[in-house]
Amino acid sequence: MSTARVQHSLTRILIYGLLILMTMFFLMPIYVLVVTGFKSFAEVDLQRLWALPSGIYFDNFIAAFDKLAPNLWNSLRLVIPSSIISSMIGSINGYVFSKYRFRYSNVIFTLILFGMFIPYQSILIPLVQFMEWLGLRGSITGLLLVHVIYGIPITTLIFRNYYEGIPTEVLEAGRIDGADMFGLYRFIVFPLSIPGFVVVLIWQFTQAYNDFLFAVVLTRNTTWPITVALNNLAGSQIVQWNVQMAGALLAALPTLLIYILLGKFFLRGLMAGALKG
Amino acid sequence: MSATPAAAPAAKTARRVHIPNSLETTERRIAIGLVVPSIIAIAIFVYGFIGWSVRVSVSKWTGLLADYTFVGLAHYIDLLSDRRFGIDVRNTAIFTVLFLIVCLAIGLMLAILLDQRIKGENLFRSIFLFPMAISFIVTGVVWRWLMNPATGSRISGINLIFDKLGLDFLINQWHLTSPPWGIAFVVIPAVWQMSGFTMALYLGGLRSISEDLREAARVDGASEFQIYRYIILPLLRPVTLSAVIILGHISLKIFDLIVAISQNNIALDVPGVYMWRTTFDGNNYGEGAAIGIFMLVTVAVLMVPYLVNNMKAESDI
């Protein structure tokens, strides 16, 4: 009996040991970002990468913010409206595809879904030509439009799966009370889908904020969002690595905050990518 | 999250009873009208543009002005003998295989560990998942410094830790290891970012396996290891399939992470980066389009059967 208990404690130690080891692996980059960010210019030394700062200095953040602030603003101007528009479109599509099945609706839905898996390199040349033709290449508006359109598959999917969970009887009951399609949406479906909206808003915010490919071909230096600006900063020989690190932390902050505050909803969006909501 | 199967027939009868046919037809028309703009947008921006890309890939177009002179499969044939494209394909193959194996292994391990009635499970789960919220560009920028290849008096990054711990044999050149193995080290940041997702998938799978099943096996005298080996792992196969498909298509498309880490180092090149460079820096539109279509085909081979299967499974309900 006691050997069994010893074995049990050993297993527990092993389990927690492994978990702590993995935790260190996952937190290592954040540790380096934070300690480097708060060092003073004088103590920045690649050979002391892991050392704690001697105090809290904001030199690196001020330098990074100085360079990246306009791009951070560009990102927010892009991402906030695009995620709101995306979620509205997704909600309407999801409502129709879950509650108003029509002929070939499953096939059409699947064809739409395929759009979220394609490598965007396969549509990049026409996209750039088309945006040029519309006069939108280089503008935030153009990039916003692109995020909304290529967001249709995932937002439709998340909302459709979400609405599948609303029993059709509830809608039928509303119908008996005299509501038409819009009434049903306005008074039953929409109020029930607030959590769905949170999931989609967070997901689209993160996707558009973290995008690099569309941004790098569709914007110019005045409209670069933060990912493009940060990559250029990191490739620069002039900007010091500690400023790059502070910039990386700054760039990660908005989505990181959302994750910390609303992690549960973020996870649900993530899982939708695996199709079976 | 799907409607209960029992609800469906009941709903159908209800609709037939209460809704006049004409109204239902009108509503259906409005409903279709609401999704038509999205359908048209996808038809143009996905399918129309793919067709247009194919057209570009068989035309002469080099230079800033569009030139649709038909050249047949010339660009595709050129790619076959293109040294850089050869490196790209090899890199993608190495990256994809290692990324899948390591991600699945770590994801499954973390899920099993977290399934052992752990104190602070939520905290651990959040820590393993947070890299998913960060962009590949940020990940690349940080890991480039962690994977600093310098040695001797300029030693830094993870090598510095190995040095301090006396694990000198682990000190290496990381992503600057001589080709083709440099790309293998880029798998580390990719796993850092994506293994939490794999863990979440597996954890979802583990939680859906009923406790009764494990209990029954325990009563029959199975050890914990045997329970995992013979009962749980086989039941997780569908999860593994989903994970392979999701991770696989991400890895075939990998782009931002490579851009941020490699900073133009050709040894770490992948098709996604080559397409971008040759098209928008080199103005080789025809060749760029051919690479884009090549990427599409590799991803489609993986995704189409999965999507069709999903669709069929849903129609069966």
C-alpha cells in the first residue's frame, strides 16, 4: 500500500515538473521582452540578455513608441471597423445558412468555407491589380475592405454553428406570435447571439491586427499597420535590438490584453477553425 | 453546438402548419437575397481571382505592365529547374513534417498532463495558449534574438543559458545552421505558437471521453498506461486528423514567421516568401502567379477532401 502511495506521489511530482518546465518554455520569450524593455540604454548588453533590469526605465518603450505610434494608430483604425463590419455580415450569413436552408445551400456554404483555407498568394496578384483599379491600393480603406471580404468564411462559419444551437422551436414560437424574418432576428436571434458577436469580434480583431501579407502589399509607408512597421524596424541595422524588443512587446500588447481579459471567447473562435464548432 | 436531431422533424411540421406557403417563399427569397452579396464577393475575390491568377501564370508578364501573351506552362516548367524553388520545396517538406510531429506530440502531452486533475489547470492552459494571440511577426522578432547563433565572448540568447548550465554540447547555430537543417530550428518558434492550440483540441477530445469508460477499464484491471494506449489514444484519432489538417495547411502556407526570422536569408526561403519577392520586388508576375497556384494546389489536396467530408457528414444529419 505504501509503495503505491510513493509511486503516486512520484507521478504527481513528475506531472507538475513537466508542466512547470513547459511553462518556462512558453514564458521565456515574454520574460526576455519584458526585462529588456525595462532596461536603461546603458545596461543593454546581449551578454546580459537574461539579467533583470537595475530599475524600471522607459527609454526603450519611449524610443519604440516614437517610431511605431503612427502605425499602431493605423492598425486600430483598420482593425476596429473591419471587425465590426465582419461580425455584422457574419451574423446575417450565419442566420440564413442555419435557419433558411435553400437548394445547394450546403454546397455554397462549403465553397465559401474553402475561401478561408486558400494561401492568399494564389489571389494576391489579381487582388493588387483590382485594388489599384479601384484606386484603393495604399489606403487603409482598401485593406479594411480586403479583411472584411476574406473574413466572410470564418465569420459565417462561427455564427452558423452558433445559431445551430438555437432550437428552431424558439423561432417557430416567435412566428406564431406574428414575427416575420426580421422580427425573429431582431427580437430572438440577435439578443441570443451577443456571445457569438464577442467571439467573432475578438477573432477578427486578432486576425486583422496580426496580418502581414495583405498589409505589406496593399499599404505604403504612411499607412503601414504595426506588423509591417515592426518587421521593418527589426530588419533595420540602425535600430538597436532593445528598441526592437520594446516595439515587439508594444505590438503584441493589444491582442495580448484582449486574450487576458476575454480568453474564453478567444478560444471559441480558435476552435471554430477546426470546423466542428 | 448543433441542433438536436429530434428538433428538426418537429420544426418542419410546425412550419407547414403555421406559415402560409406564399409567405415562406417570400421569406426564403429575402433570406437568399441577404447572402447574395457575400456569395458574389467570395465568387469574385476567391474563385474569380484564382482563375485570374491561373491566367497570369500562363502569360509572359514580367515588368510593371501587364502582359497576357500566352506562354503555356513555361513558368511551371521553369520552377522545376529553379534552384531557389527547389530549396523552398525542401524547406517546406522538412518544416511541415517536423512541425506536425512536434506540435502533435507536445499538444497531446500537455493535454494528458492537464487531464490529471491538476491544481491551477486554468492558469496552465492560459499560459500554453497565449502565443496564439500574438502575430508571427512579433514571434519571429523575439525568437531571432533568442536563437542568437553567436558563440564565445559574444554568446547570447538560449546559447547563453546552455553555457551557464554547462550544457555546452547543446550550443548551436540555430536557424543559421548550414542548409537544409536551419529551417528545422524555425519549427521551435512555430511550435511555441501553435502547440497550445493542439493541446486545446486534444483536451476537448479527452473531456468528451466518458469517465465510465475509464472506470470500466480500471475495474478490468487495466493500468493507467494501458487505458491511454488501448482506449483513449484510438478514440482521439479524429482529433489528430483535424489537428493534422489545420496545422498542415498553416505550415504549407507559412510566410510571416519566415519573413521575420530569416530577414532575406535564402537558405530559409519558402514558396510563400519567394512568391512575394519575385512578384513585388522582381516584377516576375507570371512566375509569382505560378508559385501561388502551386501553393493553392498543395493546400487544396489537404483541404478539399476534409471540407467535402464535413459537408456530407452535415447533410446526413
